Amino acid sequence: MAKRPTVQEWLEAHPPKCKRCENLLAVFNFENFNNGKINKLKDVDGEKIKGLYCHHCVDEAHKDLMESRFLEEYKGEKIYQKDDMYLPYWGCMYHFKTLEECRIRIDASDTVVLPWGGTASRNRVREVLGVE
């Protein structure tokens, strides 16, 4: 049976490349992720996009991704779509099944969507939490 390569051996044989420009990326380690030499993109719903990007390409790739997910602008707010989900802003942790539901959410911008599924006014949430 053939010997399985270690992670280091595999990375040396298959060095990471930028998904956009195909240039070899810096040494693949956590320090390069932290200092921005290697970047990953997150989709509109926070899901990581497959592939790595160099610091030269990441902004353009993010812009292209935002343009591909953009659906329409409603009352000055951009609505994004991924699969059959409608999201009222980039990075939104909740979604709607229809575009009309998403528009209603934008119209009710003074309402907070609670994690357990209810809603409340922003002022009521501040009052309960004791935040001014």
C-alpha cells in the first residue's frame, strides 16, 4: 500500500494558487491568513466560498460576488438573492422565501428579528436590555 503524504508534503506538491489570477500564494499557514496575504470570501449568507485569493484580487472578487448576488434596490437598500433565498443586506443571518417578504422587512426597519423567531421594536429591546 502506498504511503499517504503528510499535509506538508501535499502542500509542497500542490501549492495554493489564487482562484482569480492563478498566482502562487504565500506559505499556507495561519499567520498569512491573519496578516491578509491569503484571503477567503464569504457569501451573502456567511457561507465560505471555495478557493483562496491573494490580497491583490480579494476586493475585486468580493465586488464581483456582490454584483452576482445583487437583485434590486428597494428604498435605498440593496436586496441580494442566493438560491431561493432573499436577503435584505449583505451578511444577513436570516432570509426570506419571497421578494415581497424581504421588502416588508425593509419597510419595518424599526423592528428587530429575534433569534427565537419573534419580533419586537428596537426601542422595546433597548428597554428590556437596559441600553440607552
